[in-house]
Amino acid sequence: MATILPAADTPLPIASPCTCFRLRKLSRLLTQRYDAALAPAGLNVNQYSILRRADRVPQSITSLAIELGMERSTLSRDLKHLVDAGWLRMAAGDDARSKRVQVTAAGKRRMARALPLWREAQAGMQALLGGAPALAALHAGVDAATARVEASP
């Protein structure tokens, strides 16, 4: 993927003191790279993540949304596209009001096609971010921050 560089006369942006801005910017940049890597499989990284998480165990939309850190309504919209593509199906849940998300055979094939592309993107990200120890440290920091935010009122 080509890197977009500012023109020589464009001043460099001033770093923001806002943690949310910084993390969202990094997230958008990473998303662009993973989306480009997964494009040959016909998936974006959000769709791939949903399929991978849903494939672990059939679960309700609410529990999947919690696991993904997404609003339920946003996930429902994303699920509609995956159902329409034939990669997911909604099955009866524990009661009449709930449904379980299940990956179809076509969804499993789509994930299998995407997995080597994701692995390549992941390896590239590891190299870009300083190797396995640096990536492990980043993951540990992000996981710890996520746990603290999830646990706070």
C-alpha cells in the first residue's frame, strides 16, 4: 500500500493531547492496511473479525457485540451484510426474542481464503512495529487499558 506523504511545504501536524484521537488515528491507519490485505478475499478487517469471533461459538448478537466492543445496533447493521452475503445466518436463540449468530459453510470458506492474507498482514505489522517483543508489549498495554476501561463505571 502506498504511503501518503504531505507535500514538502505542508507543515507536519501537531500531536494531539487527546488519547482518543491518537488511538482512533492509529486504528484507522491499521484498518486501512488490513483492509487492503484482505481485499483479495472480498472482506474487510471488520467483517473478518466478526466472522472469526462468531465462528468460535454460536452466540447472541448482544454477547458478540460485547466481545467485539461494538454497539449492538452497529453490529446488527454489519451482520445484515454478512447474512446477505451468505456468510452468516441467524438461528433461534435461548428464547423467542433472541437469535444466535452462526457462520455458514460459505463463511468458513471465506475465512479460510482470508486467513493467509491476514497472517501476512499481521507479520507485516509485527515487522513495522518493531518485531515480536515490541508487538507483544503493545498488545499487553492495549489489553491492560481495555480491561481498565471496561471495568470502570
